[in-house]
Amino acid sequence: MVVHFPEAAISMVNITQTPDRLVPRKPRMFIPGLPAHIVQRGNNRQPIFFEQDDYATYLSFLAEAIDRYDCALHAYVLMTNHVHLLITPDGEQAISRTMQYIGRYYVPYINNKYERSGTLWEGRFKASIIDSDTYLLACYRYIEMNPVRAEMVAEPADYPWSSHACNAFSREDALVTAHPRYLSLGTTARDCAANYQRLFIEQGEPLQLDEIRLHTQSGTPLGDQRFRQKIEDALSVPTGQVSRGRPEKGI
């Protein structure tokens, strides 16, 4: 599949104001039509969901946000203290506005409900553009296997707050839009779901899992050098390098 990179399509926040000086922040890089893996975590790794209604409420705000800002959601999982989303934006600001919208309504909901105050999130959400040809299905699997890796359930199908039932068993989920790479798994919805299930027989190579974690932490595109170079050429912005230290656990 040939990926076409639109011109001048970047979402970035470069500067944050402090009392003493302007501190540069790493720019956000989103390209309309290219999927991105998003992770948002609770402050100090504290819970962001406390009761079943909280998960449902978050999903309702997520549904409103992706509809309002023209994002396609392909996979998701809501863990106790963080969320993973696999999103393709239709506009350069779409992902940032989607996450801002969710925070604008979900944080007050939690604070009012539990009589708390202050921030809910641990800084800015983390994000990495994903090369659809080589890593997209691995990212689908990585997201939906989170509850299994956390030893919360034995199988991803046992966890209710994820896209797995939709992607693997064709269960209706109004939040989910199938990515063309997912649709290439078969000629019918049943075939796609059956072949998708086969991806979960193995959890994936440890190196591949570490790559997803590292690129998400660093905010760098996940793909080969050619993919990263195309993004740099399209945006006229260096994508940076991934630190090869120990990946953060639990992402």
C-alpha cells in the first residue's frame, strides 16, 4: 500500500510558559489519514476509573469527541489507571482536540462524583504515528492484550472495556471503525474477524512489544527508516530518535 502524505499536516505545541522562561516542548506530530497510538495515564499512576459507570461515561465522551472532530477509532482499551486508543485523524488538530474534549468533561465528572479536586491526568497524553503496513495490526493486538498482560483476565475476550469483542467477534460497537489494514484480513466481516482472532494465538515478539512502548513514550513514529523519512520530508520537521533504554512498564 502506498501512503500519501498531505502537505503541511502537523499538530504541534512547541512552547509551555513558566514564571521564569519559555520552555520548549517536543512538537506533536499527527498527519491526517495516518493512525496514531495514544496513551493517557492517571496522575502518579492513580486510578481514573472507580466504578463500572465511569468506564461507560468515558466511552460516551469519547464517542462524542471522535464524532465532533472527525476521528476514526480502530481499537481501544480502558485500564484502571490508563487508556489506549488507536485513532486515525481526519484533520491535523483532530486528535489533540479529541483528547482535550474528553478531559474537559471527564475530569469534572470524576471530581464532582468523588468529591476530589486537582488534575486527573499525568501530564500530556503520549502518542506515536503508526506505519499501517508493518505495525498497525501489532498495535491493535498490543492494545487489546493489555488486560491479559496485566493478569486481569485470561483472554482478551474476557475484558469488557475494549474493542476486542468488535474486532475479533464482529460484535457491534458504534465507537469502532475498521481500518483498511484490518479489512484486508478477509473478504467478509466474518473472515476478517476470524483471521484477526488468529493474531492472538501468540502475544507477539517481545522486541515488537518493546518497540511499541518505546515509540509511544518518545512520541516518535513507529515504522522503518523509509517511513520516518517520508514523515520528516512531508512535515519538514525531524521526528527525533528513540531512546533505547528500558521501556516504561505498563504502557
